[in-house]
Amino acid sequence: MTGGAHEELARLGQLGDLGLELLRRVGRQVARTQGFPPPDGHTAWTDEAVDELLFEMISRKDEKFLLNCFLKTVDDTSLEKMFYTSIRNFLIDEAKSTERGKLRRRIAKRLREDDLFRAAPATSPRWALASHPAGAIWQGELDELIRAAWEVRGVWITAWNTSGPTPRQTVHALMGVLIGVLEAAGGAVREEDLAKVLEARFELLAPAEFTALYADDGALIDSVTGQTQDDIPEAETVAREIWGEMSPQERLLLPLLEDDPAEVSVLLGLKRHQTSAIMDSLSAKLAVAITAGGSSPGDVATALLRRSGDPP
């Protein structure tokens, strides 16, 4: 056999010995270097655990996985990148599913304890406001609920734990958004969808966000803009450099610089005059940074806000 794994795939229409060897090698590399937990029943990423992962991934993706591998690659190098991206994204989805399950259980517990909400009988758990008519079911698009969640202003999450008691301020933020979302829905919403909305609103499951690593031509894609390095505007490049130099506290404050320092001080747990001084310092720092280059300051500021997760 003179060709490689890609030629073998094109010829056989399925993974042969070379393709399986490449897939397993990439699978071991991704699983053992990206910090994901091994499958249930395994304590480490042994070869057996990796094989189980790959079998599960291919079983779920069925024939579309191999078809995409064939259509979007041209040689062994691009096929290896395709394998890498597919395996990593599958692991991200698995981790996301696990964390979202924890979030769902946390939501359900809080909703059961609050008379403002009631469970709606259904195969999949649904929740509605107690004031909604019995039998009213929301049947819209998830994006509508996410937009409604963003319209609930003045709530933040500054502490999030994946286990143990939920901080009071976090509970207040979650419940406030849930009320706003259910009011907009006008009926019962699936528990799974409510978890997705909270995830999007507060970026609770950030490690599970799906972003392709490579474009079809193999160029690396920016994790925020979704563009390849060659296509990223100068303002995005400047914003990325500024963002990289900002502290976690500064990143948190970025979308709040025009808010009342008294309100922001509650968020930071500091006195008002301390918060005001920090906000003034950050404003001055950003004023210099966004005007230092040749890009439009407005474009740089918009790109920074996009990175902060607050829609500009």
C-alpha cells in the first residue's frame, strides 16, 4: 500500500488500518493533554479508555463523521487536524453535558422551593411561572429566550461553584433571569433549555464552548471572532492584546464602567471610594490603550466589549 490514511479513506470509504492507527494516535494525544476526565469506569486515559471514547464518538456521529472527514480534508495532515478537532470538540460536548446536568439539578432544586414557579407535567421536565395558564407550553426558538435573558440587566455572577451551596448573590442572579425568561416565554420551558439559557447568559460552562480550531484550509481560527488570523481586523488584534494584559478584576469591570460605583462596589465587595478609584484607573488605562494604535478607538472598544461577553 503506497498511500496514507487519507488515500485509504478515499479508496475504501471507511477507516482502514492506517486511518484507525492515525485516529487512535490523535485520540491519545487529545485525551492525555487537554485535561478532560476519562470515561466512566476508568481512572486514567489508558489505551482502552481512548478506544472507548473513539467508539462512542463514531457511533454518535454515524456515517456523517467519515463523510465530513473525506469532504473537508485533502491529505494526511488535514485529516489529522480534522481528527484532532473532532475528538476535542466531542470531549468538550461530553464535559458540557455533564456540567449542564449539574446546573439543571441546581435549577430544579431552587424552582421546587419557590412558589413563583410550578412544574409542568411532561416527558421532559418543564417549568413555568405559577401565574401562567395550566397547559401553556413555550414552543419558540432558543435564541428568543437567550435574548430575553440578556434583557434582564443589573444582575451578575461573581462566584460560581460546581458543588456545594450556591452563593446568595448567584442565586439572586439566576432566579432573576429565570423569571424574566419565563415571563417572555409565556408558558412552560424545558429544564434543559433553561439551563442552556443560563449558560449563555452568564457563560457558566465556558470550558464547554464549541469553537472550531481550524478553517477548511487549515488556518487557525480566533476563539472570539471566529475568523482566521489573516482575516482578523486590526481592531480585533489590538483588543486581543489589551485583553491579554487585563486582570480578571478589570475584565469583570469592563462592561460596568458607566454604571454607578455604589452598585459596582457591591459586586466587588469593596467600599464605594475604592471601587470608584479602580474604575477611574481602568478608564484612564483603556483610554490610552485603545488610542495608541492606528485603529478606530470605537472599533477597539466594541471588540473589547465583545470579549467581555456583554453585547456592545
